[in-house]
Amino acid sequence: MYKGIEKRKYERIEKTFTVSFRIIPLVAQRLALDDWDTVTIQDLGAGGVHFHYDEDLEIGDLIDLKIGYPIITPKIHCVGKVVRVEGSRSSSSFSIAIEFTAIDMLEKEIIKKAVEELSVLGQS
């Protein structure tokens, strides 16, 4: 676990669960993507999410996210931006970091509270 200076504004919980997402195409591309992918996230915080994915996303890609967990109800629907992509030499997956860019303040508070509750319960 990382022990250095924390740059994140919000605490994150290292708890694996699934999240549905799709890439939001540029308006100029005029594409309507209805295909949602499901991934297992590595950590979640009120500021963003991190997961491994078998396709290379581009930094700056906008991502439509649906986040749900038994302690997070109803499902949170928000938009994030890819801020980091790291490839793995040992596998074909990529480590993807998403920063939330369009999320309701109430939903952000729900995630923050869920992270705090899961931390207290020792389920991280």
C-alpha cells in the first residue's frame, strides 16, 4: 500500500466490485454507442475510480459510468475523464484512472460516505 504524500482530495477505498461504463464519442463523430462494458474496479473515491481494462483507452476520453454497490443505492450515473493509462508488460490489460468530471454533489457525498463506512468496517 502507498505510504507517501497523498495527492488525492478524497479518500479512496480499495474494494473490488463491478462498474459499467462506455466511452462517450465526440460530437463530431456522431456515433451513438449503446454498448456498456463491465469492469472490476480496484479502488473508488468521490473524485474518481481506477480499474484494469483489456483495451487501451486514450487520455482525455470521456467515460459514462454507472456505479453500484450494496452500500451505494441507487446506482450513481456520472461522467469521468481518463487521466492516466499504464500498460502492463506481464499481461494485455491496461491500468486506467478516471477522474469524475460531471457528478452530482449528492452522488459525490454518497460515494464519500460509502468509502468512509467501508473503511470503518475494515472491508478494504
